Amino acid sequence: KPVITSTVESLDTVPTATLTGTVLHEQTRQPVVDAEVTARDEQTDRVVSRTRTDTSGTYALDVPVGRDVEITAQSPDLFYDQTTINVPRDQARDTVRAKRELALPIRFNLRVNFPTSVFDNPYEHTLDSNGVETTETWQDALRQVALNVQSSGANLKKLVLIGHTDDVDTDASNLLLGERRVQFVMDRLVELGVDRSLLEGRSAGERLLPDKRRGEAVDQWRKRSRRVELVKVMER
């Protein structure tokens, strides 16, 4: 059974429930053993509970009821996944199953939303995989990436960042734009404590555009195209 560890910052006056769930490898769909799982109260920005998954990829966390709580799972060899839950107050002291599994990817698309042709002044919020604006700020996204990279420890040989653009403008200008966006992200990661020697930047420009979905608006497709792809290279 997973061990639950509550921090000194727990919201002691708020009743809690036990949240259980599963962490999987996104590609293989196999359980991720010993992944770190954290619960953060969104209103106070406090970590209220943390644990690690057992041999079946299962976790259990004490979370306050009636509040928005961000659940984040990460692993040294993989990236992270997160979701926000709110356990109803009438389920205090119950054991509640998370509605979805957390799936940790081996390749991570950081969708910092840059305006077309801009590389150093992103919009405030990131985009999801459908090109829809999220509630997550780009600063919070980079902070989570930095924490994940640092958790990899000495086994991380390098972190490769690949800049992708939309199809607006020329191939040459988009290669440069992708490079500059990657440099912007790398600089911010270094400011957050990531060792610059671990970072390797590349640009694909517009050469690896995602397939346009049936009925998808051009503007939405272009938003999905603008991304920075992250790949961990681990020591073996």
C-alpha cells in the first residue's frame, strides 16, 4: 500500500479525503513505479501531501475536500502529467478514485503560446494539445519542467529542446524563429536552476508541422504547430 506523507504546510482545519489513482507510462501504458506524486492546494499554492507510487503504479494522497487541488506526477526518466481535482465536501474521510490516470510522456511538448514571429514575449497562458488556452501560466509550466529536470539527477545526460513554428513566413526565417524561441526557454530554465551544460537547443522551424485535423480552423492548427519539444537523453 502506498505510504501517505503529509507536509507541515497541510491545511489542518479542512477535512480531507484519500485520493487514489494510477500513474502510467504514456507510450507503453505500463505502471510507473516510484513516481513522485504531489498534491498542491491551488488557492494557497501549498503542497498539502506527497507520496510515491507502489509496484502497481498506484498512489494515495490525503487532499482537502471542497477545494481545487492540482495533482502532479513525475519520474526521473520521464516528464510529468498533472490534473486538477475537487473532492466534494460530503466525501470527507472517504477514499475517492481519481477520474483519470496520470500518463508520463517520454517526449514533452511545451506549448508556450508565442504570437506569430515573436520569440521573447509569450502570451500569459500555455496551450493544451488542441491549441486551446489553459489556466497554466508559461512561468508555472517552465517551473514544473525545471523541477522535473532537476529530479532526474546524475542520470540525465542532456535535455534536447526542439523549436517548432507555424507555416507563416519563409523556411529560413522560421528556422531562426524556432532557434530563438528555444534560446528563450533555455535561458528561463537556467534562471530556474537548470545547468546550462545539460541543455541542447535545435530548431525544426516549420519542417515538422502536425497534420491538420478535419474541420480544424487554420488559426487553431497554427497554434498547435508553435511548440518547443523536450527530449531527455539518459545515461544507460
